[in-house]
Amino acid sequence: MIAIDWTLLGFGAVAGAIASALFFAGLAWGLRFALRIGRPMPVLLLSAAVRIALLLGVGAMVASYGVVALAGFAVAFIAMRFAILAVFRSPPPEEAPKWS
């Protein structure tokens, strides 16, 4: 049986959840800022580059602790992504009332 270090898994999960929350908060901030200016492409590119670089840096730091920590990081990042999308997704438009 494979031995799993639950402490490292938990560390990776916490780091992944924090990194995911900051990643998507940065995405939201960058989009809001870019939509207010006339030329949004430079802001979007810079925002993406900074967010990706920071995410990879944190991922590399977590990976230095081992595969179990990296797995916790990845699972928490994906879980937070689904949770954030579920919470902030726009509701479907309501149908027009039907008059009999």
C-alpha cells in the first residue's frame, strides 16, 4: 500500500486553495480594470503574465516538498475553480411570464 503523508497533502491543499483564490481575484480585478480603459489588451496580457508567473512560482515551491504536496495543490486549485465558478456564474435569464 502506498503511504501518503497527510500533512504534506494538507499543506499542498491549503496552498492550492489560497493560490486559486488569489489567481481568480487577480483575474476579476484585471478584467474590471481592462474593461474601463480604451485599450484593454496590454492590461489583460500583463495581468495574465503576472498571475501565471506567480502561480507557477508557488506551484514550484509546493512541488519542492514532494509529489503528495503537489497533488494536494492541484486538486485544491481545481476544486476552488469549480467552487468559484459555481458561486459567481451568472444565473440563466428568466423566461418571460406566460399569460394564459
